[in-house]
Amino acid sequence: MFSFISYFLQKRNHAKLKESEFDFLFEQDVSDEYIVFDTETTGLNPKVDEILSIGAVKIKDNKILTSQTFEIFVKNSKEISSKSIEIHGIRACDVQDAVCAKDAIKEFLRFIGSRTLVGYYLEFDVSMINKYTTSILGIKLPNKMIEVSELYYDAQIPIIPQGNIDLRFDTMLKKYNIPNMGMHNAVNDAVMTAMIFLKLSQKGEKKR
Amino acid sequence: MSILDQRKLIESIHPFELLSSNELDSLMKKIDIAYYAKDTLLISKNLPSIVFYIIIKGSVQEFKGDEVHNVYSFGDFFDADALIYGTTEGRFVVEEELICYEIKKEDFLELMLNKKIQGYFLEDFISRHKQLKYQDVASDLTPFLMSKVSEIFLHAACVASADATIFDALKKQEELKANVIIVQNQDDYMIVTDSDLRKKVLLGRVSVEAQISEIATKGLITIDVNDFLFNALLIMTHNAIKRLVVMDGKKILGVLEQLDLLSYFANHSHLVAVQIDKAKNVDDLKKLQGDLKNLIVTLRAKGVKVRYITKLVSTLNLKIYKKVFDMCVPTSLQESCTLLVMGSEGREEQTIKTDQDNALVVKDGVDLELFVEPMTQLNSFLLELGFPPCSGDVMVSNAYWRRDVKGFKALINEWTGSMSDESAQNLSIFLDAKCVAGNRTLLDELKSYLFDNFHARDDVLAHIAKAILNFETPLSLFSGFVLEKNHSNKLDLKKGGTFPIVHGVRTLSLQYGINETNTIERIKALNNLGVIDKTFASELIESFDTLSAIRLKAMLKAKELQESNYINPQELSKVQRDLLKDSFKIINKFKKFMSFHFHLNMVV
């Protein structure tokens, strides 16, 4: 029943696609890879805020393919507020070699293909991306999604059945002893999220 | 992680810093991050290596047979040999959840086309060791240049008030043995040097009853006590002056003389030696203690090999022993006895004062009672000079270690006959005996008696040698430190490292009748006799040197002259950890050699 509904919704989504070049987004994924991605934005409201940068890495088996890192800076219509600069550290001068939003999103879609997406509070990042895809291509991201904080919750709940589980990113990093990869930016966060994902899904289990 | 951060990490790992910026860039595009759960088998004989691993987090154990051969942790990499030769004898197993960089085999081999990188991975143990050590010393020099003014000897300052007469001020200067007079005029300071006195009092005919401020020069040049000595040198050179007044805020602490500064920077071992010779009493000797420590620091920073430092310091300590001996033993008795130092002092391997281990041999027929009082005094003088007492009471104040030649021969018979641990221990101590004062022939007689006694007594020798197997080489303990973060896990360098070498080499020396007491000299002698080959001998010497250096550095860092055998591997730099690991590997090799040589597996 559910699968029927999702199939139906998927089909309707596909029907809206404006450019047939992106049909691959709806194809069955055979790469056996995951995409972990993160965005840096001008704020937390998908309706008004814009994407500053997108960082993504592929995961295959137990490996984070940093050799194929995706990092792109997006041109913005507005000035970057000083408050958000404090968080993501992207200054106006850093986005000098940025590309326009349309090209950036298309590039990103080509990178991810139909692979499953993995992220931390993915909903936010996806809705940021969707905002662009809807206006450019008429569709929303059709990819399967895995929410890392949910995996973490599932892993913690047998240990702390009644407790409130702290789902903060830094707590998870600490809990799983993930090395801090330097400052927060889209790629660093994606790599760290990927590490948490690898630990939680135990992909390293007895496999070289 | 952004490419920049990854780059920084890779660059911090030797030998990757040797790569050019372009080479690094292209390398960065080929690196992946991988995650492996505990107990994953990464490489083995049947599982050929396909990537080069650089550890970001976690640890990996390398097994050879059932033994842990090596442990890799943050910043370490493996296994170049497996990639280059395409095969390996070891098994690499994840010991603690692993996050690592991976460079694919083809990419790694391409990297090896770079001569410097290639050189690093292909070089054999010894030369690699030396290269690492060189780097280590270079990084050590900086803290030395960063020494503070507070660390150096300051002369007392003679401060006179502005209205004092020249005569009174000079009298005060004479009392304090100061080189200059500082004149205080409320909050302002002026200075009177010898040349002021010469020009203004002697030639200018200012009366000595005049006020001192009349002849004083304004503009005192000072330096803060927390400033760097290096700066002090710069200020002196810049102003062409020979001394600086050292201030702590507004307070005058003392005067820093150029001569002291230069001798601080220079090796002033000669000075110390002369001062020991000139010392008239124990108090004179006491004053030299600080110099000794400075000497160690200086020499170490200059990159002088630890084995030469220890030798020098031992020589100076022996001088002190001799001096004390002269002070305590009446001249008439000096030729009828010989003072021995044993243990690390006898081997000339102490860098800072270790326990006193000493003994007195008296000529047969001379009354032993005559030596009771001088020896008790000698002992107390040494204590006063900061030579800590021996916990096992191996000291001249103990009658057991104060015998005539006959008495010592009886003791040797006892040791040879008994298989008790205590005998073995006493024998080991005595084996390192070195004569410091008195009649040398007495010791020679005992030594040759000892060697004769042990001729063809391989059973007893095996029993003595067995002690080197008492302590595990801490390669596994090393990994324990990786695992147990809540324990302040330290490493016993003596038990795990120096003892097996020292004791093993000592036992071999007893077997082959080698007279040397110094471990390195003994190794060389064993090599000359063909007991061990040249490569192994150099490996042993390098390992021993490394262990001593790390130990010395740890002790100096602790800022006190306390002998300490424990170090925390976590506090070591990566280079040092590598050196330490390599040394432990050699020690394991040596233990195997000893087991085979003495058939130790058959000794209960």
C-alpha cells in the first residue's frame, strides 16, 4: 500500500521534470554508493534563505571516497549577514569563484545521481535543495534518504530506554570518537557525518 | 574535511613534508578515508596489501607469528614493504576501531618515484634511525635558545643610595664582591663602573668622601627576569656593554654578566672540571651541582650524542668521588685500599645522579677498622652532595661492601656457588665495578679471579642471563596505552628497554672475560670477539642510545634531577615514538639471541 503511494508520488514528481537530461535521477540506483552531503546557508528558513555552499562525499562499502569530494560555492543575491559568517566562516570574498545557483544545483544533481542520500537533519538540507530544483526543474529530490540522527536514536534507545537522547552533532561526534576534521564547512561536516554513518551502519565489519 | 585540512595532516607526517606543493596537491586527490571495525584483518600473507594506510584514529597491531611485532596509531602508516615487495610475513589487525586514509597501491608506487620518499622507505633500519634522530635534535635546539634570564646565575647587585659617599659605596661593593655599583635615587637608577672610578676619582680627583651620585652615569640598561637570554645577548651586543641589570618589575634582582651568558651558551664542561679540582671542601662542591645540570642541557641541545654526555658527566662525577675520597681518607691509607663505584656509575651511564652504589676493597693484612670512620664520612658527604642513598644499602658505609681482598674472594665464591636471585643481583652490581680512587691493582686482582671462577660455568651464566626475560618488551603495553585512555599508562624504559640490553651485554662480557664496564664499549668488544656481528652491534648501540636519550629528555623535562624510568609515550613526538618502537624491536631480537645463546628455554 505504502509502496504504491510512494510509487505514485514518484511518478507524479517525474512527470513534472522539465529537462529530460535529468531522467537519471529517477532510475534504479546500481552504484551501491551513498552520498553524504551538507549545505551552508544564509539562515535557517528555507523559504527566504539561500544556499552558500554544498559539500558532498561518496561512501562505498566502508570507504569515504574523499578522492571524489564535491564542493561548490553558490552565488547569492543578498549580502551575507555577519551573523551567519560566524557560523559557516564563508565570507563574501570566499564566494568569488562561486557559480550561479542554477549551475551549482545541476552540477550537484549530476554528482549524486540516484544514489541514496545520507545526512544529519537531512530534511533541512533537502528542502533547501528542493527549493531550487522545483524552480529550475520542476521536481523535488526523488532519492532515498537516510537520517543519521535517526540511526543514532535507534542505536541509543536500547541503552537509554526512557532517557532523552541528545541528538546534537557534537555529542554524536564525541560518543563515537570521531576525529574533529577542522573547522565547520560543508565538506568537513559531510565527512564527519559520513564517519558517524559508517560506524552506525557497521560497514567496516570484518570487511577489508 | 576540506582538502586544505587533509593536506595539513598529511604534510605533518614524515616523510610526506618532503613532497613539493604540486606533488601534494595531486596526492590529495587520490586519498580516501576508510573505516574498519575492531579485529578486521587488513593485510596478511594470503591477503596482499592493496593500499597504503595512514591512521587518523584508532590503532593496528602487526603480528609476526603469535607475537606483536609493532603497533601503529595516529599519524603512523603501513605497510610500505608489503606494497613494494608485494608480500609480507606479518598480519595487520585492527586493534581499536580504525579511521584511516588510504592511498591506492598504484598511486603509492607512483609516489615512490620521488627520490626522497623512495629513499625513506627503502633505507635500512640504521640509517633511517639516524635520519630521524637528526630531525629530533634539530627541533630540540629551539627551546634552548628560548631559555629565560631566570634560568641563569646572577651576581648579587650592590645598590647604594644616592647620598652615600663614594667610599662607603665602594666598601659595600667589596663586601658583595660586585662588579658594579648601582646608585638609587628614589625611583631612578644610575650606575658606577670601574671606568667611572678610574676616570672620575683617580684621574678627575673627585674626593672619595663626595656623594656617589656625582660620578654615576645615568641610563641604566636593564632586562626583565622573564625575558629571553637570547635577547640579553642582543642588548649587550647592541649597546656594547658587558653586563645587564636584571629587574623583576621595579625590583633589582641581580646583575647578568656577559661572561656567564657566553659560558651558559658554550660548553663549559672544562670550567666545571677545574672547579671540582679547586674545591677545598664539600660546600665548594655543592655549588657546582647547578652547573652540572646546565651542562647536560647545553650538550643535549647541541645534539651531542647521549652516550658522550653520559660519559662526560660520569667523568665529572668520578672527579667528585675522587675529591671526596681525598678529603676523607688519610693519605697514609690511600694506597692500601681502592674505592669502587658500581652499577650505572661504574658503567659510566648515569646522566644525573643515580643511587650510590659503591664499595671499598682493602689490601689483605691492613686493619679494616681503620676505614670505618672515613667511609662513614665519605658516605655522608656524598649524601650531602645529592647522591641519593642506595635502597639496597650497596654503600661503603655497609660492612658487606667494605672488605679486604680475601673477603671479596669469599664473596665471589659464594655468588658463584649459590643460585639465589640475591647473589645474581649482587654479582651483577659488582661486575660493573670501576675504580675511582686508591690502589687500582686490587680491583684487577678481583676481576681476574672472577673471570677464572666463571670459566666454563655456563650453567650459572644462563641463570644470571635469565633475568632479561623477566620483563616483557612493552610493545604490547604500548598499545595498552592506546586503548586505556583513563589510565595514565606509562612505560618503564628501564625494565622494558635498557635493562635487557645492559644485563644481557654484561652477562656476555662475564662469559668472555671482557674488562670494559660501559655497555657500548662492551658491545664493541663483543663484536671484536665475533660474538655478535657488526650490523647487530650497531643496531644495539643505536637502540641503547635512543632509549637513553628519551630517558634523559624526560628527566630534563621534569626539571629536576630525579632519576625516573617512566615515560608517557603520549608525550613523545611522533619521531621519538618511531625510534622507540624500532628500538624495542631490536631488543626483542636481542632477547631471542640471548635465549638461543644460553639455551634459556631450558633454564628453570
